[in-house]
Amino acid sequence: MTTAANTEPLLQVRNLKVHFKTGRGRETVMAVDGVDFDVLPGETFGLIGESGSGKSTIGRVIACLLNPSSGEILHLGTDLSKATRRDRRFKRRDFQIIFQDPHAALDPRMSILQSVREPLDAIGAGTRAERDVIARELLDRIGLGAYYIDRYPHELSGGQKQRVNIARALTIRPKLIACDEVVSALDVSIKSDILNLFVELQAEYGLTYVFITHDLGVVSHISDRVAVMYLGRFVELGPTAEVTGKPLHPYTRALMSAEPVPLPRGMRGDDQRIVLQGEIPSPISPPSGCRFRTRCWKATSRCAEQVPVWREIEPGRWIACHFPGDEAPQGMSTVL
Amino acid sequence: MIEDPVTPGAATGNGAATSDAKRPDSVLEVKDLSIFFQLGRSEAQITKKVSFSVRRGERIGVVGESGCGKTVTALALLGLLPPNISRTEGSVEIGGRNLLRLPERELEGIRGRQVGMIFQEPMSALDPVFTIGHQLRETVMAHNKVSRREARERSIEALASVGIPAPERRYDDYPQQLSGGMRQRVMIAIALACKPQLLIADEPTTALDVTVQAQIVELLIDLTERTGTALLLITHDLGVVAEGCERIVTMYAGEVVEDGPVDRILLHPRHPYTSGLLRSLPRLAKPKARLASIPGRVPLPGEMPSGCRFAPRCTFADDRCALEQALAPAPGGTLARCCRSGELELQGALA
């Protein structure tokens, strides 16, 4: 469905749905409710959305920590939820995940070296000495030298702990890493260090990233393509420069304009400011039709009745909206 | 929105000057505020001679990484430091009285009434066992001699003024029934219920989604402009400061290192640390290009360098930086704690 002719996608996601039962099984949270995309080798695929949009759930499905409720996700062409246990265990190694809270992801009773070696121990690679060498080399590469290997997580700063988590994910040489808000908990200057590290490692190890974040600055800096998610569905997908530079979906436009820009008044384009009313509705009972319509200034009765079709309106640019771009709904002027 | 009263040109005279002379229209004067914490038998200095003042209706953003003393300074302004482990020097004057030397009883009259505060996580600041109406009414009644009924009416008005839909119904809701954005609105309503002269907001939008953050920033600007309440906004987000504030105070390692008009500092910072913060923002950089960063980390209170505290992380440091630095006027009408501020052309938010 996406461009790039001859490369086989690392991930193919087709009508993916993940539903959770809640309220003693009476209610269903539609965390992800019909999402389609491919991730190509070597790219950074950005996934942006607010809390409750379902972006982290997608990250967990990618890392095989959750199975889809329906639809399918093909890891290198294979549906791992239907594979044998053994096969799944083996193939999911190529798909790792790094989480937001670098502290919670580390066992406080394991030394840094143990933590980084643990994935290798788990798959039983080589001898203990060989595994130690790999772990030390990786720690060295991500900027934590010999001084740190016998330290424990509480002795490290947030940025250092996130480096350990990166080393951990790299030990078994994955093809793809889902990065779930990996820099959100970090201070601004450390955030830029870690982002630089991600860019370097991508080139060195030929990695593919799915970069999940709510931070527009981060996603526009690091990703080649970006998908914008709202209440369990994609609303827009395309090359990052195009999506951020000329957003077509009203939600993307609102998101872009809500991002505070550190520039003086008059250089920010405040005249284009769209401040959305209200907050993201509950994924238990999402609005009918287009899910964004309750906060959309363009919404008409059609948006309540018809679910907008996920369609490719320009090569490589996908959108789900009845009134994309600047076109105003009939009989109504755009309020901007 | 009302036009920014502090235009970059005019601001150079009075907007930035944190002079010793007390200005008649200032609502807060912080002078040489040093905060010490008792750690075991030793004492650690958390902030060192922090000085700044806030004028009536002014909106100031206090920025810096974690560990720079932003929050602890804010807590000191309200007399909320734990008295058993802390010691303070200097003064914090509100309405001509030094809060640092006031007994708790008198502080209670100032908190809420003259200074309101909101925090990052509204859920932990609201009591889950009382309705939001109860908590608002309590604030109103604590500071005003009004009947329960009148307090209820004022509370509902306060909820309406922060944009809570159907405030009469929401009045009887418990905090957990509201979304994060709505809870932060309730906190703002409580903080502003007694029309304080100053609102201190510590990372008020950090826990919120970006579209909700935009609403809250807009609300804070709108309310402070309408009521003339000054705002001290503590944040790590320079974008929020750019949109919401007129002045930036940069803190580093317990000191004020730069103080001046926002629009000026964003483009022409005069302290290498402010410049470092601005340059490391990914938003304005070229995609995938190497982001600037500030090497190292904020020193711990016990390990402060003797001269310029930023020198070990500063690419511009030379011999003179081994000496203690003063917060002094720099070109462009800002104050900077850097002996090289006059000669360096530092990069701001734009390359």
C-alpha cells in the first residue's frame, strides 16, 4: 500500500483491531480499531497522537506483547499470532520495544551489565564470556564505559538509564525497534543526546524504528513518514515533511498549530492558530462516523453518518476525512 | 488577546531590570534568596542568591533543566519548604512583608489570598474524597466571611470562568470523574478563587496532551489579563514560555543566569545555557541532523564548581570563568550571569 517498489515491508498491518474488555466484561475499549500501514526496512515510521489514541497499543502489538483482536499484522510476512510458540519466540527477536520510563524497565537488583546481558542469556547465545563481551561492547558504544558496568540503576541518571535500555534492545540485533515515548521523560538537552544516538545507531545497525510519541518536535525531527492517530484510527499518513508542512486532516492541522513554538510573537503564525474545544472522547463509546467530528470545526451531518474512508489522495499520502485540506464543507465557510 | 505591553524595544529599560530599587508596581520581590537543606550532618545549598521581581499583571516563565532549583524556589515563595530540614537567607517580599520570616498563621492568610499555586499533577493536588465543589467552597470560605450559599455561588462562578461546561452539575463531581484538562481547570479555579495578585504555576501543562495544553495556556493568558494577576510559570517547555510569557528567567544550578524579555532572549540569548536550551530543541532543527546538546549534567548541590557554575559544560568557558559571575546587564537589555555575554554572539531558537 505504501510506495517503495521492491523492498519487502518489515511489517504489514491490515485492519488491525485491539479491543480490551473492561467493566467486568460488559464494556469494550476499542484501543485500536482498524488500522492499516506498512513499515519498510530502514525507515523511521513516526506514530503521533494524544493519550488514549491507541499508539502505545500498536507498539505492543508490534513487539508481540499483545495479539490483535482481529485483522492481522505480518512480521516479515508471517502472522506470528498464528505461528507455533517456538516459531513465534524465535521470530519476535527481530522486533524489540523500548519504553518511556527508563527506570521501570530495569530490574533494580540487576547490575547494568546483567541487565544488558539478560536478553542474550534468555536466548542462550554463546558462552557467558561471549555474552559479557557483547554487552560490554554495546554499553561502550552507547556511551557508558567500564565505570558503569557494575553499577545499579539507582546510581544512574534518567538519560543514562535510557541508554542502558537501548543497549539492552540492541544485544540481540533486532531489525526493528518500537520506541514508545522514549525521550518524553528526559530533560531537553538529554533528549537531544538520546535522539542523536538513535539516529547514529540506525545508520550503524541498519535499524528500522517505529517512533511512538506525542511530541511533534521529536517526530518531525526523526521520522521519514508519520501517521497521525486519533481514538484508535489513523487520520493521516504520509512523508513527514508533507504531513507537518501541509497537513490535510483537520486534526493534524489542529495538532500542528497547538504545538507551542519557541519563537517570538509574530514569527509563529499565531493567526493560523486552531485551539480545539474539549478533549479526546472515550474509546469505550467513540462517536459515530468520523471519530474526530465532535471536536472538528468542519464537521457536518455527513461526518456523523459516514465513516470517512481511508484513502490515498496523493501517492503515499493517506487520509480519512470527508473534507480534507482547505476545502470547506458545502454551505459552510471555514472558521479559522 | 491584548497586545503585548512589553515591546522588545521598550522593554530594555524596565522589563528586564531586576534592580535593587523597589518598584511601586511590583507584587513580588525576591532578593538574594538562598535555600539550604540539611542532609544528615551536612548542609547543601539548593539555591544561591536568587533575585527577581514580578510586576503587577506580568507573566514570567522560569526555565531550566530538572535540578536547577525552579520548583524549590516556587515553594519558598509560598513558605512551603519543610521547616525542619531547610534554612533560608534573603527575602521574599509580597505586599511589603518578608514571607520567609512570617509565622505560619500569617502565611495562611497570604497563600490563596495573595498568592495562588497550581501544580503539574492536578490529581495529586485535589482530594479524591471530596467533591470539587466542596474543595472550591472551602477555599472561598477560608479567606472570606461569606455564607455557605454565597460561597457555593462564587465557586460555581469560578468554575464557569475557567471554562468548565455546566458548572452547576460539575460542582458535585469528584476529581476522578473529570479529565486531566478539566482537573487542571479546577485547580486554576481554586487558585484564583480569592483573586490573588500572583499565580505560581509549576509545570501546569506537562501532564496534558498538546491540544489540551494549548487550551490551558490560552486560559492562563486570558485569566491573568482579565484579572491583572501576575503569573510565574515554571516550565521546561520554551514553547509554552514563548506563547504565554513576557519575560524569561533562566535558572541553572540554583542561580538565575539570565533574565529578560522573551522575544529578545528567544532570538538573542546572552547566556550560553539559555542558548544551549534553545538550540537543543528538535522542532526547529533540520530533520535527522545532529541536534545540539549540552554535555554533562547539572551538578549536585554538594558539587558546585567554585566559579561560573555552568563553566564545566560550557563550550565558551575560559580563564575568567573560574571567577564567580555576577548577574549583570548584557547587550540587548537582558541580565546575564556571564562575563563573556558582551562579546559572544550566541545562537537562539533560529540557526
